[in-house]
Amino acid sequence: MPFINIGDIDLNYEIHGEGFPLLFISGLAASTSTWEGQIGFFKDYYRCIVFDNRGAGLSGKPPGPYTIAQMAKDALRLLDGLRIEKALVFSLSMGGMIALELARIASRRLGAMLLGCTHAGGKNRVSPSPEAVSLLVNNAGLGREEILRKDTPLFFSDKFRAENSKAIEEHYRLQLLAPPQPEYAFQAQLMAIYQFDCTDALRQISNPALVVTGTKDVLIPAANSIFLAENLGNAELLEIPGAGHSLHVECREFLNQAVHLFYQKHLGAGSR
């Protein structure tokens, strides 16, 4: 498990496959194991870089506060350390916010971006219901597996939960491979999300973006993705009917194929 020092902490990262670099940016509390369902597909076409954000997985977990801008700079320092001049981006949820900030400060370092189930923050952000927020943040006294199971309705649609219990159990198994996230680090990441606002910069972000949302996402409602697609400089919107928040699990095959086609369109037909 390689690490790279980016100044104040060490970041844990992995590289899979060969080809044009593809950077995966994880969401709240997630680790490299989040991307198991993507790496098996994308490593045949790209050099896949996965890493743990500060405060999660095996990366450093300094005391808060954290900011999305800080985590975007972490990702940029990772690219610098790996001597990667330009990378595609696959990002979900909080990872999408990090990707937006990364595009704002270093757009030339990024190619086409997937922005999945995310938002731009600020006054236009459409919040989840108070009940959903309460369910997400009330983790007192719970272990990692208990938190995962408690949060199931936030991440998966009712239909998927009823019909795909084995897929959800496998997702939980992978998440539990990572060390537990300390509560202070979870809260620091969560506060970074609440304080994020890049709405004024959206028009200046010209990187090709595929904005994807599930119509049944209760954690980051689909209206946020619609706003993003309408206000980014060069975006396409893909709404997946009936899908919940964890698109990379619930819609894995469809999402992987759609994003791959999007990347190839912007890389050129002959690119691998």
C-alpha cells in the first residue's frame, strides 16, 4: 500500500492498469475500497489512481477543520507527486465537490470529468430532508457496520434494497476492509461539505463534465445535478430513473459504460 507525503499528511493511494490517467475521488467517509466495482472495468482502458481523502481510510487524519479546497489541493499534490500532467476524473458525492474545486484551481490538469450525485453548495443547494440529515449524522455509540446498515435507506433506492441484498452485503464487506473513521474526522469532512460553495465559479469551469444523478437520491436530491448541468460551462446531464445515491453500486454496469463512452468521446476514438 503506497503512501505519498503531501506536506502535513501522508495520502494512501493505489494504481491499477495502464493508459491515460483516471483519478477517482471518493465521497464522505469512503476509502479506496469504494471503487472495487469500477477498477475491474476501467483498469482495462486507463491508468486508474484511487486514494483516501484526508480523514478517511489509511490516509492521515489530522484534527479538523477540513475544507473542500484543502482536499482539492491534496488531490493536486498527489498528481504532482505521481508526475501526472493531466487526468480524467471519476467523482461521486463529496468527491464531486472536490473535483469542482480542483477544476476551478487547476483546470488544465484535468480532462473530462464525471460528477456524480453532487452539488455546488451555496444558496442554490437543495438539501436533504431533516429526517435524512438526522439519520446520517447520529452515529453515537455505533460501530462501523452498524452505521453502514443504519444509513442504507440514504444510499440505496427502495427498489434496489428489495431486490439486491447480496450486492449491498458485498458493498458493506468492502467498506469494512478500511479502518474505522474517527468521529472527529467524519465531522470534519461533513463540515467541509456544508461550508462548500463554488457557484460563482461554475461558468468558468470549461472541462467537459458528465453530471449524473439518480431520481430517487434522498441524500443529494437530483435538483442539485440539474443546477450543475445548467450552470457549468460544458456539461451534459444524465438522470437515471429510480436510482438512489450510491450510483456506482446500484447502477454499476450502466454507469461504467456511460462514463467510459464519455471519456472516449473527449479523448478521441483512438485513445486507450
